[in-house]
Amino acid sequence: MSPNNPFKYGKSLHRRTQTPPAYASYRSYKPYLRVEFERKCVYCLMPDTVQGEKSFGADHYRPKSVFPDLANAYTNLFYCCNACNSYKGDAWSTSPTYFVPNPVDHVMIQHMRYQDGTVAHSSDAGEYTIELLNLNDPDAVNYRENVIHMIDVLEDEMSEIAATEKNIAKKLRTKTMTAQDAAVAVATLEVSKVKTLRALKQLCGTL
């Protein structure tokens, strides 16, 4: 599995890093949540750099219809894609077994894991979440597979660029390439490297 795979669930609890001021509307917390959860949906892990920031919002982990006092509580808000937010809706379970895990209160890998384009469950809670949020909808699986494929392609391109850079350096040392030709080749490579790295970061959600 690529180290740049954005769909790997966390192996430890997330500790909140952002301390926003109190807002009258929960929507005002979205920029903080975006930073807090590294621009990815906390449930399906899709980066917003792939779907676009407008396709994401603030999810009330404890639904405001059930917990109105927590409607504007930052600690109750999570960064979430619109699809997962819509499927989750006002669902709330008091069961210690069947619930939707979140990365602050639960070690996500203990409940769900990425496996060949699909999300596999590691617990009853994971199974419940996968069904509730329809995480293995064929379109969603295909989308994740396409993202991973493109990441693999871009990683190969970065490896080819690195190999070409080494080859240019070797030719300079052995004087089989002029300094002027090497400078032109390196400049061309640098343009390709910047574009490829930007595309890679966008797919990985680290842009």
C-alpha cells in the first residue's frame, strides 16, 4: 500500500489542535475543522482536494436534533463530506456495540480499514458505520480505486524524474554532458516535478 494512500484509518486517537473562538453558527467552524482533520472526511477519508471544499461541511457527531445544546460546540463537530453527512443524518445510537466511530473518541483502525478500494470492518461498530454511510457503494469504491491508481502513476513519475536527475548529475561528472545542456534539462525536469508533486499532494489531501 502506498505511503501516500489517503484512505488509511488512524492507528491512534486524534487530539484536537485547533482552539477557535466561540461562534453563533456552527458553520463558522468549518475552516478550523478543515485544518483539524487534515482536509479529509473523518468517516470515508476522501480528501476535499479531490471533491472540492464546497462538497464538505461540519458534521454534528451528536445530532443537533437530539442534542440541541451541542449545536455550536466545536468538540461535537467533525469535518465531513456531504455524502457521509447526508447518510448519517440524525442517526444516533446508544449501543456500546453499534455506533459510528470518530477519530477523537475511537481508534479508527480498530473499527474500519481500507482494503483494495473497499472499506472493511474490524468491529460491529465498523460494520454498522459502513452500512449506515454506504461506504462501499460501487461508485464510491470505483472513485477510491481511481484515486489510488492516479497516486501510483504520479509516484512512478516522481521516481522517473529522480532517476533522470541522477543520470544528469552522472553525465556532468563524467563530462558527457555540457553544463549548459544540463542546466536546461534540470530546469525542464523541475517544471515537471512541481506539477507532478502538486497533483500528488492534491490527490493525497496534503496540498
